[in-house]
Amino acid sequence: MTITIGPETGTIIGWAVTDYCGGREEFAVDERALAVQRLVQVRDHGELLDGSTGDEFWAHQVHVVSVAEGGEGPVVNITAGNAARVLKPLGIELFDADGYPQPDQLGATEFRTRLVAAVHREGTAGYVGGLLTELIAIADWAIEHDRAIVWS
């Protein structure tokens, strides 16, 4: 199981149909149905999206994503065990009493403050230290865009 740690999603201002080869077509916030319709059209007829550098195979690998004000922001995806190792020095318990990961959130400024304290205690060497440093950059982005940090 992986855990994603990053900024909460911003206000949705639109939708996009994307593929894995740079193809992207955007739609207004009230045009979600049109975005889904375009996804079906591309998938069922093997069409390519505008800007796609892929072949017909990639036309079937499309999905609809939300377009948030200020962008989506950086995230890390790590195993639940590693997420617990990173969050524990911040005073955050990832798992409940039954051993299940618990999604939660924390204000970005508080999250960053805890990260900096953990870096001073733990250092930046090794895997956990590297993740702590990466999470500081993510917290900075979240602070700049007025978003909390979430994990799930």
C-alpha cells in the first residue's frame, strides 16, 4: 500500500483529459460531462489528444483530471511503512490501533515547522532524511498556495 503526502486539492476550476504522452485537452468547470464524453471518444476510437506524442495504444490510456486553482502541487508517493517512518518524527501516528493507515491533514506551516525540527534532530542523511528534505519543499509550495498538507 502506498501513501501520498502533499498539498490538499485546490478549488477545482476545470477538467482535463490527459494521456501519458503529453496530450491534454482542457474543459471549463461546468463541462465535466464534455470531458468524460471526449475521454470515451478518444478511448473507443483510438484518437490522439492534442499535444500527444504517443501512438494509438496511448490513446486508450486517458483519464479525466481536475484542474485546480494554482495547480496540483508536488507530492510524494511512498510505502505505508516508509510514510510511518517519516511522519513519526513529526509526532504524527499514521496507523490506528488496528494497524490501518489513517488519512489526515495538518496546516502547511505547522507541518513545515515539525519537518524542520525533525531535520535538526534526524539530519538529512539516508532515506528518511532525504524525504524530510523533499517534504519541506512540498510544505513551502503548500504555504505559498494556502493549502494544508494531506496524507492518504
